[in-house]
Amino acid sequence: MIAVVPKRIILRPALVYMAVSAGGAGVILLLVVFLFICHLNRRLQPILAECNHLRTADAERLGRLSPIAHQTIDSLPPINQAQDELGILADTVHQVARQLHQSFTLLEESNEQLETRVQERTEELAKTLENLQETQSQLVQTEKMSSLGQMVAGIAHEINNPVNFIYGNLGYAEKYTQDMLEAIALYQMHCPPHPAIQQHLDKSELEYVAEDFPKLIASMQTGTQRIRDIVVSLRNFSRLDDSVQPTSIHEGIDSTLLILKHRLTAQSCRSEIKVTKSYGDLPLVNCYAGLLNQVFMNLLANAIDVLEEDADADQKKLQPTVHISTQAEVDRVVIGIADNGKGMTEATKAKLFNAFFTTKPVGKGTGLGLSISRQIIVEKHGGTLDCVSEPGQGTEFIITLPLQAVGNQTTTAVPVAG
């Protein structure tokens, strides 16, 4: 009889062997995985350390560019070694990418701000250069006018002395001549002349000489008086006073008109420019007389220029006219100088007092006259200088001057008519 052995008994050694083999293989696999992880950790440590350093460095750089960005970086959680290294690496790469994006954004903003600052600085430098050029031109014109004023004052002084001699002696010459003519008439009445003397008297036309010589003396007196008036006007106009003095406004205007008289007379291209005056009862005004006279010169010369331009453009007018008005108010005087020229547009008026702006042809104006005239009135005297004009309605410049004394300042000559 054959015995039957159970199957599990037969397979038990094989199963035990397989179990032992599987356990050994598992242990070996775990050991290999552990060694791989340790090796991977050792390889990741430098990368993680570099990520920490990179994040810290980027935070500092961003903080210098933007405090807000620095606060954003500070709010990020620090790298924890207990976390999954690969996850940490991915998070760090993401953070670095975000920081780079922020860096580029901040750099673009910084570049825009820098460009704006450079543009603003360039505009400031251009404005400064323009002001320096304006100041340089004003200084050149000031030096020219200062030298011209000194020269005019010297010439006026030299002319004035001999003219005074002539003017003073003409009165005596007139008296002596009249006495001699009366004596000759008495001789002829009481002592009839010898025929030879009578022949000479007839030949010399003594009667005509007796009639014409007083007229000749009178015309010489008129001429010398005009020279004296011109000399006085030149001396008044070229005054280089460096202090405020009580001054007659009307005297300054009249002196300026006398200097410009040759430009008011009729020319081949136009009729005589008529000057009308509406003078009020003005008190003496505390001012720099020489500087104020140069303002009058600028405004009157400009008015004459406008009327001459109208004549050149064949604009027919009944009578080219300059009207001057003055009036006293409570605490100031008002002076108006108007012409009946072509007027000006609002665009021209807006730039009228800008330095170097001129509507005259090249070479006929510096563009400084009105600019410095306003400077004299406003800064030197505390007054105002305004313009009222419309196309086809003429132009009027209105000056207001305070009656009270202005502060003493060193005066400088200014360019005339530009």
C-alpha cells in the first residue's frame, strides 16, 4: 500500500526558500534605495544651498530697487530641509523665475524714470543755456549803450560850450548892429554924404542890408537855440543816474521826441508823422530818469517803425499819427503811447515781451527792446507795461509808475528800439 504525502509538505521547502530569497531581495532593494537617496541628497545639497543664496541675493537686489518687492520676498517661507527636496527645488526655481520677472519689470520702470529725468534735465539745461544767451546779449547791448551814453554826454558837453558863446554873443551883435544902422541913418539925415559915399551906399544896398540883417541875426538865434535844445535833450536822455530822483515825465518825453524829430518829418514814401499830446497835470515822479527815457525811446521808435512799415506796404492812411497821453491817479501816473498803425494779432501780443522776439526784418531789430523796457518798468520802478492792440486798430503801450520812491538800485543802460 502506497502512502499519500500532502502537497504542502512537499512545497514547504521551496516556499521557505522563496520567502527567504524575497526577503533578502527586499532588504537589498531597500538598501539600494536608501543609498540612492543618500547619494541624491548629497548631490542636491549644493543646489539647495545655491537656491537659498540666490533667493537671498535676489531679495537684496530687489529690495534696493523696490522696498515693496523686498517685503514680498521676505514674506516667502524659508527652505526647510525636512521638506521634499525636489519640491523645494521646484518651488525655488519658480520663485527665482518670479523674482527675475519682477527684476525685469523694475528695471524697465527704472529705465523709464531715468529717461524722464534725463529729458527733464536736458530741458532744464536748454532753458539755462537760453537764459545765459539772453543775459549775454543783454550785457553786450548794455555795454554798447553805456559807452554810447557816455559818448553822447561828452559830445553834448563839448558842443554846448561853443554854442552858448555863439548864442550869448548874438544878442550883443544884434544890439551893436542896430545901433550902427541907427547912427548911419542919423548921419544921412543931418550930414548929406559925399557923392562918392552915396554911390558906395547905393552899390552896397544899405537899405536892404538894414532891413535884412536883423532877420539874419534872428535866424541865427533860432538855429543856435535849436542846437541848445538838442544838446539839453541829449544830456537829459543820456543821464546815467544811479539813484532815484524826482523827475518830470513830460520833460523826458519831449526830450525823446526832439531826438526823434528827424524821423517824424515827411519822407519820400510817406507823409509827416503827426504827434498829438494829451498831457495831464503830473507831479514829479521818483524814478531813474535815464532808464525811463530809454523806455520812451523804445516805444516811440517802435511806433515810428510800424508807421513806416505801413507806408512801405502801401497802406493808405489819412495821417500817420502817434498820440501820447498822461494822467495822474491817486498813487500812480499813467502814460500811454499809441499809434494808428496796422495793429497786431493775439499770437504776436503773447510773445511781444519775450527776449529776442521781433517782427522786424533781419538786421533791423534785436528783439530785446520791449523785453528790457518791461524789465525797467516792472523790476526797477515797480510799475507795469502793457499792450493793447487789435489787427487794423493800431497799438497802444500803457505804462503805470508808482508815485512813491522805488528802491535804490544800480542802473545799467539798455538797448534802444528792438
